[in-house]
Amino acid sequence: MDEPARPQKRNAIRAQNEALILQAAEKVFAEAGFGGATMQLIADMAGLPKANLHYYFATKEDLYRRVVQNIFEIWLHAADCFDNAPGPVEAIGAYVDAKMEISRRHPNGSKVWASEVMHGAPVIQDYLETTLRDWTAGRAALIQNWIDEGRMDAVNPDHLLYMLWATTQHYADFGHQIETLNGGAPLSDAQWLAAKDSVKRILLKGIGAV
């Protein structure tokens, strides 16, 4: 019984360490940027020896790319609602809910992505030119279909997507500003629900979908 249990335990330890490292890396990269971050800082934040980081991630760039890839994949998964939704109200409503919840749960990942793109995407340009471009084209085609069917106003699909990204990610990237304007406190559960409802109502009315 012991032999099969050992690989399972090793896998569990590996998964736990990777999660600690990625969580710490998100925070350090968000606060210091790629240039200011060091593997030692990340190791200290994770509470692990620096050698452990190099065991899981050979270089700082490898770790950085994994952090960026993680938030990107979370965002892509959130967009699955577009594929099976019956129309723009359901698709965009679910997308706003999902993206704002990601901003609440993964603010540092969003900040890392924003900083990377604002600096010209020196590390993740390949993501922008491949996966993001393909995803955007596919969702823009769906939006155009809804326009052609008369289910929403004739707006530019690309600009609608940019507005969705900017609005939902604002709650992560400018979280400190929102907290300051909220009396120095994070948004409560009730305030998050109200924010989601407001964003959905404004956007859906703005495109004539409701």
C-alpha cells in the first residue's frame, strides 16, 4: 500500500509548491514588474528556498511566462460562455460576471498582464499574435452575427470587446483607486454584485440588446 501512495504524495507536494510559487510570483511581478522581480524575492514571498524555484522553473522568464499564461487561460475559459449562449444578453452578461469575478480573485495576474502589454509585450507578444488574435476574431464574428440578426445595435465588434476588457479588468488593475473611493475598504460581496449588475445594464442597454 505504501508504494502507490508515495508518487501521489510527491505529486501533491509538487502541486502545492507550484501553487505557492505562482501565487508569490503573481504578487512580486505585479508590484515590481519583470525587471524588478528576482527569483530570491519570489522565493521569500513563497516561503521556499530559492533552489526550489529553479527546480520547478529554470529561469525567471519561464516563471513569468507561466504567470501570464495562467491568467490568459483563466480569461479564455471565462469566454466559453460566448460559444453556447443563445444571444448577446446571455453571452455578454455571463462574460461580465466571469471577468469581474476573475478581477476579484486574481487581481495580481491581471496587473501583470496589463503591465506587460503597456510595455510593448516584450515577453508575450507571441500570445497576442496567435491565441488572442484568433480568439478575438472568433468572438467578433459571433457579435457580428447577432448584429446581422437584429439582436443588438450595429457596433464595431472589436471595440465592444475592448470596452468589455477595459471595464471588467479595471476592477483589478485600478483596485487601489476603487478601494480609496470606497472609503479605503475593498468592495463587499454586495458591492461586487451591484457593480456587476451596473456594468451589465450599462453595456447591454448601450448596445441595444435589452
